[in-house]
Amino acid sequence: DASLFFRLVTYRYMRGATAITTNKSIKDWPGIFAGDEALTAAILDRLLHKSVVLNIRGRSFRLQDLEKMMK
């Protein structure tokens, strides 16, 4: 639920380090949160303030293992 996640992010905001991992890009977040662009903007505003974003790209290790098993 987006409102619950917003409450969590708001609680954690400026209190200490918080790590979030996802396989979705930031531009995909409004769709994840039921199209609520205002709530998504508020969440991202808090998450991205004083943050470091790491984009890791490459082939999935799980898919590589699956491909090896299928051979």
C-alpha cells in the first residue's frame, strides 16, 4: 500500500540511513503506486533528498544460472 510506504519513508526521513533496493527505475514508480503521482512525488522527494542512487546494469546472475542449466 502506497500510503503505508509513505508513512514509513516519512518516519525514516532525516533520522538515519535507509537503503532501498528495487528492480524498477524511478520513472516507473508512479505506476507502481496505483498512478498516484502526488504521493509518488512526495515519497521520492524524501528518498532522494541527500541520497546516493546506484544504478547497476548488466545481465542477471539468476538468468545466467538458468541458461547454464538449460544447456
